[in-house]
Amino acid sequence: MGKLDSTFQSYGYSVFRIKAAKELPDGKIVIATDRGLRRFNTDGTMDNTFLYAFSLSSNLYAMEVLPDGKILVSGYLKNIDDSFYGRFVRLNSDGTIDLTFKGDRNANSISIIKIRQDGKILITGNFQEYSKISITGIALLNSDGTLDDSFRSQFTLEEVSLDNCVVQNDNKVILSGNLKFEDGYTKRIARLNSNGSLDNGFNGGEGPNGRISKLIILSSGKVLIAGDFSEYDGQEINNYARLNLDGTLDKEFNPGSGSTYPYFTSVHVSSLNELPDGKIIVSCFSPAYNNKRALGLFQIKSDGAFDKNITTASISYIEGTELLKNGKLLVYGSFQSVNDKPRNRIFLLNTDYSLDIDFNPGDGADAGISDFVLLPNGKIVIVGSFTSYNQVRTWGIARILNNGSLDPSFNIGTAFEGIGSETSVSAIERQPDGKFLIVGGFSIFNGKPANKIIRLLSDGSLDETFKEGTGPDQNISCVKVQSDGKIVVAGIFTSYNGKSANNIARLNSDGSLDESFNPGKGPDLDIYDIEVMPDNKVLVVGRFNYFDYNLVNRIVLLNDDGSINSEFKSGIGAADEIYCITLDKDKIYLGGNFDSFNGHSTNGVVRLNKDGSVDKEFGAQFFQGNIYVRDITLQPNGKIITTSPFKRLNYDGSIDNDFNLDKVEYINKLIIQPDGKFLIAGAFHYYKNTMIGNICRIEGGDITTPSGIFSTVEFQSFSSVYPNPATDILNFNVDGTSNRFSLSIYSMTGLEILNTEIPSGQSVINTEKFPMGIYIYKISNEDGEYNTGRIIINKQK
């Protein structure tokens, strides 16, 4: 229970930055990200056989692949439980820790790892010892990780920083950075002999007059450097220079004005790759090269002249490039698109530089999901701040299939194109007729004006009959539908369709403002959630203290006309913000970051009776620390699921420690499927050390029939129950010798939800007030014989 459902393929690598990428001997690709190490198959799909040994919250500094497929990693490495493990390890090819490696696990700040031709390991960084032996900035290790004492540099113990390190075929090492030697000599570039001593045969004189951000050794043995300099050894050369074997400037290489550009105070080149024909691939955060427009990734000729742009649209924030064995170019960094196509931090170019569309890692939603609805057919509609799903542009809304893949038949066009902080999508509500109400801060949908609220048809197209008018003057954060079809919206607005409406309003079913709903001056601060009660009263929670000048402390029940219901006994309310409401049959659950409600101590979750008084049989004082409960969902077995913290509670509020849920922050919504599995979505990137694209499905445990309900012989003449799954009604068609039958419906805990008599033939049962879940029915005849079955109510209360 609580494990990730592998059949829901939302596996992603939703990261902010890929720091490094390397091709493995078998053609797979391993990436180092701000959330750990991951491996792709050759087609770009996530390789879930890679068992990364550390927590995804580990901070990686450097990575290098060994010829046998093992991987050297440095950083601040944490165990799965987030306890500290070490700083330098070797992993087996499957991602597990190689315990035969004898390196210094606590070696500090290793920033570069290189492998020499003889298999020894060169490390550089801001360290002053290795295995308790004093050594500054650079060290040579044997292949088992132990220190090679024969290698000693002449760096001073202070003020040494190494930016680049490359190893020649003869095991000499070229370094760049702020290099200070024991004799007081300072260099920005130098070459060391294979034993670490300074190679005086490499002498560039004064060298560059600025920082070198990247250097590579060319096939000719010459060295290409790039960075923020305008001279080399006193000779003018802009940003790019080629050095002869002895370190002097090669004057046959001429970059012209280089990557200098007005208003750019510095030039940073993140990668250089030499092609077999001698041309060079450059990634640089500058819009120009030698007065030619450069798009961030471009190609220059072997003599330094500009050749061509590689991408057709500007691309920034490239961290690096890797030329694969098949000649294709792997590009990675912190970008989100290439050539105006969604690509989340990594893409692959064919040898002609066209985008390899078959290389698609898929990343789920590329940003947060604020809300979603589960449809009767098992599909899911998600909304939020994301711009793509599985690297297909979707702009804030998408419909996904039951297996987690994108449903391309959802007809949303360009949707909320250009979505951002001011055009966010906050919530979605499915009407009984299958249409969708969507609210947020947007102003356009599929190229048409849409002011903060729209209604979509079931196929995703805009419902043109919905007359939202000018809508609210500011954002809508939540929306709910009453049983009479009217629509309640709340947010941070002060007017709706030009009429005064302070943060809450009610619309008619066609979208026009319902002026019969008058909440007066409304709340003094934000509303976070609303819920329509069975009698169409509206429960409102949030950050507010007053509602229509009445002190209510973050919760108020409104009558059908918008006035405050004085019979709701919430007392002094919550001590702090309330984020969410969940209704049960006779109870109300509230979640937030309060530590008391109406003087009753309770941390983050409280259960109220339907009159607003605290249900003191429920105690959630078991949560410790700062709690921000964003959603509460009820299981058919009476258990309670909370998010932030992600826990399961027993009916009395105690934590169910037998249910093994992972620690996941920022879950905005949880729905329990009819099969008992959990769908969770929000702004999170991993679950139990598996990378996730902001949505996943979790095993909810076995659903079993309650015991003690059935004890007699089943009769066989019963016909059918439909539809099943159901939403608001169930049809029971009974054929038997009796004229009347007894119908009982039970929750999965054995609680009787309904008991009534039905005649022979067809009967209609209203299930509108049933929470979504799985139930057991029992139909008994006058002789005590019965028929049973399972029914599913497929909706979110």
C-alpha cells in the first residue's frame, strides 16, 4: 500500500536544470540534475531499471562515466531518508553504490572529474585534503579511488580556483582558472606534466586578460579556449582563441569581434564541440558572433569564421552539449523549448541539426497542476501553470488517459497560450452535463477573449452559450456548481460584470450574474475554498477575519441568498488560514495551517458537525510542526487522506502508520479512483525516489467487501444495476416472485448508507449526495434471500 502505480506513466524528470549528460557504453544517457541522477534509454524514455542510490534532494557537483559503464559522482549526497551519506562515490552501472570503491567518501567540493588514458582519475575542486592527506585543488587517484602519491601540483594553499580541466592523450593536464603557484607565479591557463609539476614547455606569456569559461583539446592537439577576454598575451583576440601546442596564440584563427554585444557586460561560453570536419559547435549566452546574429547554439568554421546557426529560434541557458557516437548532438541545460517546440531541459539534434522528434523523455506536466477532475471513463482533465504535457504544448489544460499519456483528441487549440503568473488557471469543475467550468487569471482561450472564467464542452471546445460578460476585475480562484445549476465563484475580485462583488459571486447557469445572491461587503481578505451544501447553502473558508463586517475568523456559512447563516456555530473559528473543505454525510472536514478551531486544539485538520460545532471525537494533534493541509479526501473505508503532510488518518484522527505514504510537499489535489487508487497532482517532482511530472497514481490498498453484511442464500432472478459506475442516479431492475424488495447500500466499512423498499421492476435511486467511492448493495426478498454486488460512484464530492 502506498507504492507508486507503475501503469500510470507520468514518470518525468521535472527539474529546473540538467548540469551534465554523458553517453554510456551501451548508448543510454545518464543525466545529472538539480534533483539527482537519472538514465534515459536510447529513445529518450526514462529507464526505470536505473536504481539511483541517493535521495533526489541530493546536490550533485560533478559526474563522469567510466569505460565499464560505472559512474563517478561528487556532491552532497543523501540517503533515501535524506540523511547524509557522503560526497564522492562510484556507482555501479545500475545506479547502486559500488562498495569496492576505496575513495574518500567525504572528499569536499570536487567540481571536475576526468579519466586519464591509463584509467586513473583526476579530480579538481576547492579542497585542501584527500583521505586526510594535505593536497590542494587537484589530485590524481588510482582506479580504486585511493590517492596516487606520485602526482603533486605546485599550487599554493590559498586562492586557487579551477574552472576547467582537460587531459591530453599523453596524460598531461591543461587547466584554467585562478592558478597561483608556490613560487608566486599566477596564471589563467597552464599545463601540468603527468606527475603534476608545471610544464614550462606550455607558455602563453600573459595569457588571456579575462576568465576562460570553456576549453577543449582539438584533434590537432591545439587548444581552443573561449570566455570573457579581449586579449591573449597582449594581442587582441575577442572571446575565442586557438593556442598552439606550446601555448602561444595561433594567429590563423580569427573570431573577429567574437560574442561581444552592446549591453552584455560579460560573455559566457558553456560548451565547445569539435566535429570530424574540424568545425566547432558553440553554445553561448550572447545574441551575436562576429556581428552575425547567433541564436545561442551555432557553428563556426575551423578558422574561426561564423558558419551557421544550429537552431531556428533563440535558445538560452544551455548548460552543455554532448556529441554522441552516432554523430547526433545532445543539448541540455535549463531551457524549456527549442525551435518553439516544448523540450524540458534536454533535446537531441540529428546530424543535419533537425530536431530528433523520436527522442522524447516525456516529463508529465512541465509546471504545477492546480486542480483536476476524474471523468467517468477514467480520463483526467488537469489545469494549472504548465505549458506542456509530455513535451506537447498544452498551455494550462490537458486531458490525459487512464495510463497517464496525453489524450490528443481533447480539442483545446492554443488554450491559454502565454500562460504565466498573470494568466494562471486555478480550478476546474465538471458540471453534471459533462461541461467544464474553468477559472483563474487568464484573459484568452484559443485565441478568443476569456475573462477569468470559461465553460468548455466535453470535447474541450469553448461553449459559446456561456455569457461571462466582462467577468471579474481580478482573478477567480475557485468555482462550484449548485444543484439548481447556478455557479458560485470566489477569488480576489471586487466587481463582476461591472457590479460590486467583493471576492464572491453567484452566476446563473448561462454565466450571467445572479443579483439575487447578495453577500454584502463579503470578506476582508482572500477566499481559498468554497463548498455547496446539500441545501445549496455555501460554506466559505480562507484568510479572512470578517465577512460583511461580522467577525467570523476564516469560515462562514452563507444562505442561498448570500446572507450569513447565524445558526452555523463555528464560534471563534480557526486560529489561522483554512485552505480546503471536504464534506462527509453529516460532517465537515477542514484543512489548513491552524493549530486550533474555536478554542479546540487541533493541528492542520478539524472535523465539524454539520452545525459548525467541533466534533471532539476527532483529534488531529498528532501532526507536528508547521502544517499546511491543502486537500482532504475520504476513503470508502472511513480513513482520511491529507496532503501536506501526505498522511492517512484513522476515523478518530490518529495517524495510520500501517499505510506507507511518501513525504510529498505541495500536493494540491487528491482523488480516489473507483478501484481505490489515489491520483495526486500538484507541484512535486518525485515520489519514493522516482521522478514524477507533477502527477502520479498510488496504490491505495485492497478493497474488500465488509464482513457481517451477508449471511443467507442468494436468489438468482435479479436482473441489473446501471449505470455502473454512476454519478447522480442508479437504476435497479429487479425481477422476482416478490412484489417488494428491501434495498440496502453499505460503505466499504460496513456502514449502512441507505435502506429503503423498492418494487419489482425498475427503481431509480438518487446518489447525488453519495461521496465518490465504492459501495456494496444488498437486495433482499420477503423470504430472506438476497442478491449483492458492487457499485461505483464516480465523482468527487
